[in-house]
Amino acid sequence: MGQRRLLHPGRSWRGQLVMPTAACDFYTALGAVSAPTLLQSAERIVFANSAMLRLLGYDEQALLAMPPHGWAAEEFADALRRYGERCLAEEGELPSMELEALTGSGSRRVLEVKAQRVQFDGRPYAVLTGQDLSDIRHVQTSLLDIGRVLYQILENNPVATFVIDKNHRVTHWNAACAQLTRMEASDMMGRDDTWRAFFPAARPLLADLIVDGRVEQEREAFFGNRCHRSPYVANGYEIEGFFPDFGADGRWLFFTAAPLVDLNGEVVGAIETLQDVTRRHQAEDELRRHRNELENMIAERTAQLLSTHHELEAFLENASVGIISTTNHQVERGNKKFAEMFELGDASPHGLPTRSLFNSEEDFEALVQVAMPVLSKGESLLHEMELRTMAGNTLWVQIIAYVANPVDPSALTWWLLQDRTEVRRVQREVEINYERIKQTNSRLEEAQNQLLQSEKMASIGQLAAGVAHEINNPIGFVSSNLGSLRSYVTPVFGLLQLLRTTPPETLPADVREELRRVDSAVDLAFVQEDLPQLLNESEEGLSRVKKIVQDLKDFSRVDHADWQDADLNAGLDSTLNVVMNEVKYKAEVRKDYAVLPPVRCIAAQLNQVFMNLIVNAAHAIRERGTITLTTRAADGWVCITVGDTGCGMSEEIRRRIFEPFFTTKPVGQGTGLGLSLSFSIVQKHGGRIEVDSEPGVGTTFSIWIPEHPLSA
């Protein structure tokens, strides 16, 4: 180590003297010791070898700066101080002491310390060696804890348990064992006659035979064939027996025993457990009794079931409907009616693929899709469909099915098949007749509505014709009188002009005075200027009345009720004039007419269609809007379009507008027949109506009429 420094009393660390060579050799020897060692005086620690430094966890400078007892835990510091002072005061090695050291990391270590007094330069020093007992104490504590746990496991185990040593003395007798045997542990501990808890006379238990190693040789002699090796415990044995002295009626006990061995594998004792299995034996006896009763019941029920089976077989075979059972899409059995319905002839239905009874694979899969959700719930299926016989003929069959096991619908399924081909035929005929009656009734209703409308239009036409006739007569003489009046007024105005231009002095005085008075009263100049304008306006009003009367006649077409060639532009204008009172306050009418060829039609009916569409367009406009009338011709067809900027229609309403009696107007304001009759009239003319509508934007109706309808 070289030279070391030794602390002398009363000197500081930096004032220490260099030790002589002998002292250095002593330090070198202490440093070579493997055991933790330190050298201390009464005041300070002088030296600590590397083993001690590692044990205490301090570096050399920190440790040497401590007092001799500074490394001990607080509660052991005073004892260590007195131990060091005693060592310095007495000769020889002192008895060891145990204490706890506080290491540099803050942990505690248990040490066994021995002290030996040495002397240098006439001064005493103490050499302390330490042994770390922490690991030993940890192992001891762990073993004690394990022992306590094992004791608690044995003592608190609900299974009755006792332990004997190699001298057959009882070393443990838990509470469950005491309760079962009614022998307290205090009476059994240390005894070697364990048999007295179970038998009236001395005899070995399983644990005794295991300790003596005589189980295989003597188990049959003591236990017969009831003793055998345990399948769960190594080198263990089991036995079950009845003990009549346990309880009022005796008890059945189940024993399991196994050896206890030391580290060398030598048997040092045995452990044996006891379980009361009386209830199990009672349950087994009760089970045997019930089994005998059940066997008798089964025999009786078997005879009844056999009889019922024969009756059921007879019923199935002679039933009036086809009955089959299937598994995995194959027929397992089928009755005579099934063979008859599906024309099997002499062939057996067993093994027949159920797919062969369907017209197509799609039909088979369709039935599977319908049947599986129902049968998997354990419910019965009722279904009708078309099937095919082995001869290729088709049958309409009512199917009733139920499954034997809802968890596995393909395992076994029963099918009842009833031929309803004739019933189906009659039903279809009834349905066809019903549809015909519905169509006939619909046509009758439509014809009636059209007849009513036609009669109404005819009445309107006749009324219009009568009104036109009655109006035309006064219009005629009024027009004639206006012409005569114009011819009369013209020379009178010429005479007045002549009189006004004649010099007054040339006229007689009385004439001159009368002329002045009349001119002053009536303003002849103004009358001469205004009267021709009044006559012109009156003639224009008469012309408009004549046009309205003619439009009424054209709209009703009373004189043209049959098929004829008509100008649809003129019909559209006539209709617009008739309904203008409905339109002029709601919308501006814009016309975009193309040159149309004559169209073979019933003009009065088409005018009725135009009227319905124009009036509906006006009603659809809530405030001021626009109605656009467009006509065009293309490829032998004429198209009349009525568009509006009204409220429009939803898709749901658009699909229903041509249904009879469907209306969106309030009750009393619409019959729901206008568009239905319009649709029928257009169809009668071989045409079609197209509708384009968007809510909030407007609606456009397009009427397509062929120039030469086939029905004409």
C-alpha cells in the first residue's frame, strides 16, 4: 500500500505524520483481509479496507471523517461507541455484537461485529471486523414466513388433514380433522396411535404404511381391493370406506395419503387427508333407485311409443297430403301420397335430392332464403310455390314445414305438401275476372265522367250557340244602325260647316240668332270632332263581342263534334280567350306558336284539355307569374306545351295527378277529374302527356298528338 497516514490525538488531518514502515505493513495486511475491517482510536476511524468501504457504501475520505460510531444506525450508535471504548480498555478479543449499519445509500444492513485491541506507539487501537447478516436474516425471515403460511394453509384448509413423522407421531391435526373425527388436536398431537380416531382396535393407517414403506405389500391385507394409487398425487394412495361409528348412521370417508421427503429423498413423514363423501354415496343410492324406477318407466313408455309409432306410421302412409322428411337436402322418407303427387312410380323416395323437385336452382334457393329464418327460430313455415314432378309436370303446392332441431335446421325437417294446382287455377281465373271487372268498371267510370263532361261541354256549347244567336241579332241591327247613323251624321256635319262658313250678314236674323244659340249650347265644333271617334269605338266594341261569341262557338265546337282536321293554334287561342278572366289577373301569357299542320282530332275535347291545363297553371301561381304556350311539329307529331312559373309539384304528387278524384285543392274547389279526363282524351287521340315539375320553380305539361291518330 506504501506509506499510510495515522491520526494522532489533538492533530488535524492535514497535520498527520507519516507512519513508520511497520505500521504500513500492518495496514497492508488489514487491506488484504477479505472480511470487512476497520481500525479506530477512541476519537476517530483510522483505516478501513476496501471490503468495509463496499459494505458501508462510503468512500474512504467520508468514512475516515466520521466518529468511530458514526456509521451505525441511530438506535445502535451508543451501543457501538461503548463497545469500542470497552475494546480499547480491555485485553483480548471481545464477544461479538449485532447492530444495524446505516450505509451511504441510506439503506440498513445487519452486521455481526467483533473487536480486538492492538497497540502502536504505546497507544491502543481497536480492530473491528464485520460480517453481513442481512441475507441470512432475510432467508431466516422468509423461512419463518413460509412456515407460518404453510401452517395457516394446513390449519385453515377445509379438508381434514393430519401429518405424522417417521416415528408415526402426529405433528399436525387441523381444525377440519378435529371436527370430522371429534378428536381435538391437543389429544392427538405427539401420539403414535392415530388409529384410535378411526378404528376400535389397533391397525395401521395409509400414512403408517407409507412411512414404513409397506403399502404395496400390505394394502390388500388391510384394505382389500379398495386401495389404489392416486392419479393426482405422486407416490400417493387413495382409499374409500364406511365407518359405522362416525355420527348416528355412520359415514363414508375418502382418504388420500402421500409421503413427505427431505432433500435426500428420504421419507420423514406422511400427510393424509380425509373427505366426507357420505352425501355422494347417498346420492348414488338415490340415483340407483331412480334409475331402476326410470328403467321401469322407460319399458312402459317404450311399449306405448311402439304402439303410437305404428299408429303414426299408418297415419303418415295413408294421409291425404304428401309428407316427407329431409336431411342435408335429401329425402329420407315419403308417404304414398307424395309418390303419387310427384309421379315417382315404383321408385323409392329415399335419397331423392330435394333440388330435383324444383323448376330451377333459383326456385330452390328462394325457398331456402324464405325457410331458414323461420325454421331456425323453431317456428313452422307456411309457403306456396310451383314445384315439378319427376315426369316434368308442374304443380302448385302449399308447403308446411317444421324442423326437429331448431339449432340445426338441416338435420331433420318435416314437410307437408298439398297439391293446390286446381285451386290455384280457379284462383287465377277469379283474379283475372276480377281484374277484368275492375278494368271494365274503370272504363265505365271513365266513360261516365267523359259523358258527363261531354254533356256539360255540349250544354255549354248549346248555351254558347244560343247566346251567340241571341247576341248576334241585336249586334246586327246595332251595327247596321251605327252605319246608318254614320251616313246620316256626315251630311249634317257638312251642312253645319256650310252654315258656319257662310257670312252671318247673309243669313236671316232669326236664323243667325238660333245658330249662335245652338253653337253656344252644344259646342258644335267639339261634337263634330268627337262623334266620329265615338262611332269608331262602338264599332270596335261590336267587333270584340263578335270575336268572343265566335271563340265560344269554336271552343265548344257544337257544330264539329266528330273527328275532323283542326288548327290547334286556333283552338289554343280560342280556349285562352274563354278562360282569360281566370288568367289575366294572375299571369302574363306568352305565346310561341309554330306553323302546325292540320291535325285529325275531336277539337272540342282537345280544347277541354287546353282549358284544364291553362286554368291549373293560373291556379298554381300564387302571385304574379308567367304562363308560356308553345307549339311545334316534328316527325308526324304535334306538341303543345303549357308551362308556368308556379309553385311546382313534389315527386309524390306528380305520380298521382292523373288519378281520378285526386286533387290538391281545398274541398269544394276541385273535383280531381280535370287531369284524369285530359289524360283519357289524349290517350283516345293516340297521344301522351309528359310532366316536368320542380317545387318552387314551376311545371310544364307537354301534350303530344299524332297528326293522323289510328283511332280516327
